[in-house]
Amino acid sequence: MGGSTIDFVLSIFMVLGGLGLFLYGMKMMSDGLEKMAGDRMRTVLERTTSNRFLGIALGAGVTAIIQSSSATTVMVVGFVNAGMMNLIQAIGVIMGANIGTTITAQIISFRLDTYAPLIIFIGLMMNMAFKKSKIKNLGYAILGFGVLFFGISVMGEPLKEFSADPGFQAILTAFDNPFLAMIVGMLFTAVVQSSSATTGIIIAMYLGGVALPFETAVYLVMGSNVGTCITAILASLAANREAKRAALAHVIFNVAGCVLVGALITIFPGILTWIQDTFHDPARQVAMFHTLFKVTMVVVMVWFVPQLAALVNKILPERPSETAVAKRLLYLDSTIMHMPSIARVQAHREILRMANIALDNLKLALEAFFKNDPDKAATALEVEETVDFLNHQITAWLVRLRGLKLNTPDVEKLGMMLHTVSDIERIGDHAENIAEYVMLRDQSEVAISDAAMKELREIGDAVVQAVTLAVEIFESNDEARLGEVDSLEHRIDGLARECVENHIQRLKDELCDPYGGVIFTDMVADLERCGDHATNISYSILGETIWDERRQKLLRVGDALG
């Protein structure tokens, strides 16, 4: 009796150990393939068009290569959050990912566990003997592939013993209830966060000789299709509204697919009979159902992508607080911390958003000044609080991102972004100063001569043009337009000198209010500094060395102007 109990416990340990090896091997395989092809795959996804069929093809292709629909879906949520992909594109890619993920089950269904030690050896040698990262990553993926099948072989013998046990058979009988089987498949997948792992384990049970009813396996697979949505949901929690819509679309699509296919096999049970008659190996039957299930979902649902998008937009409508000038980050969140390859792109978009807010606020402050409008000045002061908030938040995120595993050019670009954020914030400060001059004029009834106002309008227009150009160059990375920046810089410097000289002459001729003259000279200094910061932003695209040289030159010119 004692020996029998020990054998039983050891068998459980063998099954659990084999399961652990299986799950770890699957993760190794997915991680290795994603590292090997991830950057290229992300680039392909980023450039997808609004054509839903192309999106499906790309989603299927990428997922087939990196062997993880969860990874593809998380990438899609990240792209939507970064504004690089719209909801229609995202739904298409998510549909394709559902097809691509079936490749894993197809591979596992072939009885390759006999060759597991050889596969492990080949993968280990590739990972250890080669220095080239792509070969090392491929070796790591092959090693994971071998570990996966070794896990199946470890589970095989004890599973065969369990399959003959009446108690174990009774447990399997409990899963004859389709609803219960779907719930179990869903919950298990939500825990391991991989529908491929759940399907793979079901196939491994067949490979180990467990007599699991085919109908039960079918409903477990369908349940796993819903459970896998948890990964996208978690990725979207800290993301923007559009990313949450992409995750919700994923949930609705998978639930609707389960309802659709569940109804089909209930009304037409001959579908399952046909699969069993066509593919005699139980493991292959599960793999083929998994593939047919996913393909059917996509074939039916692809025609309703616009309606699905409209539905999630209705469920998650835009909130007033989610406007372009909301005091919160739109493109930087925790989802990028495990996707370094798109981290810099998201940071760039957030900085560009901040730059546009600062530019619009500069225009608003100037409009308030020239129209002597305290209400608009008050609005400009409120917007400046958002610019300051973004400055602190983006700076903190850039420091965090520099700690990720990025290549040298990306690290340097993140360093330049820190300088750029500072320049944008300074433009915001000068816009704040201009808005405060409006308040001073309103409170003290300070007069500024028509000649002085004309000069301020001229230099103000030039500065707005320079900041607008700087934002466009930062967005497009267009070095060819830097000549325009130099021309505007010289013009602004010249106008600033003329303003100061003309002001001194007006003071001598007693043609202006001395207090108004103070506001005038401060205003000129603010505008001239805005021009300098615009130049810094423009030249930041060339790198830190050239940026620093330009900055030192501008500081010398600024000091010369007083």
C-alpha cells in the first residue's frame, strides 16, 4: 500500500514537472522567436494599412512567426495607444493573430517527443556557440521547442497510468458538460495567459494516451479562446481610450466566435464527426478543430469589422477629459516597458503632442496680448499648467526608458528628447510671461505705442513661424528644412535688435510710457528666446554634438543682445 502511494505521488510529480517543462519550453520558443524577428515584425505591423484583409494576413503571419497571439495582441494595443494604428486596423490584425496562433497546436500534434533530446542539443549548441544575436535567439527558440516536447515525454508514462484509473476517468467524465468545459478552459488560459499553451496541453494529454472525449476537448479549446483575452485586457488598463477599445474588440470577437461555432456544432454535430473521420489521430483532430474554429471565426466576422468598431465606440465613448490638452499622458504608459522597440516612437509622439500644445498656447497668448483680452490670457495660463505637467511626466518616462535594453542610436535619441522637452517647456514659460503682461496691462492701464505694437506683431509672427517650423521638423525629421530655420533665426535676431534700438530712440524722444517700455523690452526678450528654443528643437534631429554646438552659439548671441 505504502509503495503504491509513493508511486502515485511520484507520478503526480512527473506530470507536474512535465507540465512545467512544457509551459516553460513554449515560453522559451515564443521569446526566442520574438527576439529574433520581433523588431521586423513590429515594423511590418506598424506599416499596415486600413485594408482589413491585409491586416488579417499580417496578423496571421506575424503570429505564426513569433508563435504568440498574446504577444501580437499586446503589440497591437501598444500601437493603438501610440496612435500608430487605428481601431479598424487593430481589429483586422487581431483577427489574423487568431489564425496564426493555430500553428503552435499543429506543430505539437506531430509526435516529435522522441526527438526532444536531439532538438534540445541542437538548440543549446546554437545558443552557446554562436555570437550573432539572431542565431542565438533562433537557438533559444529551438531549445524551447525541444524542452516543450521533452515535457510531453515526461508526462507521457504517468498520464497513461492515470488514464486507466477509474477515479481519473470519473474526473474526465465531469467535463462532459460543455459549459463546464468552456469555463475550465477559459480560467486555465486566463492563468497561463496563452491559449496555445492550453490547446497544447490538451494535445499532450492525447499524446500521453489519455482518453479525453473529443467533444470535451473541443469545448476546452473554445473556452481557451475567451480566456486568452485577459492578456490584452491587462495591457490596456493603463492605456488610452482607443487602446481599451481594441482590447474590448478582441473580447467581443472571441466571445462571438465561441457562440457562433458552438451553435454550429450543436446544430450540425456531423462537423465533429467529419473531423474525427478525416483525421484518425486524436491529437491531430484537436489541432485541426482549433485551426478550423479560428478560420471560421475570421471568415464570418471579417465582414462585420466596421460594425464591431462602431459597437466598441458606443460602449466606450470618448470622455471630455480625454481631449488633446488633457492634463495626462496619452502615449506613454506601462505597456511600453516590455516593448522597447516602440518605446522611443511613443515618447516621440508624446513630445510632439506637448510641442503642439505649447505652440497653440503661444499663439493664444500673443492673440490675448495684441487684443488685450484678459480672458484669453487666463486660458493661456491654465494651458501652461498642462505643459508643465507634461514636462515633468515625459522627463520621468524618458529617464525610465533609457534604462531599457535599447540600441545606441535609440539611447542617444532619447537623450536628445530630454533636451527637446526642456526647450518646449521654456517656450511654454515664455507664453506664460506674455499672458501675464496682458494681466499687468489690464490692471495698471499701461500704454504701449502703436509703433511698438507694430514691431511686436512683426517679431511675434516670425517667432510663431519659427516654432511651427520646428514642430514640423521634429515630427518629420526633415533635415532639408534646417536652412529655413537658419533664415528665420537671423530674421528674429535682427528684428530683436531693431526693436531694442527703436525703443531706446522712443525713450529719448519721450514717445512711450516707461512702464510700458519695460513690458515691451521683456516681451522682445521672451520672443527672441522662443526663437532660440525653436532652433534647438529643429537641430535636435541631427544629434547631441551638433545640437550642443548650436545651443552654445545661441547662448552667446542671446548674451550679446542683453
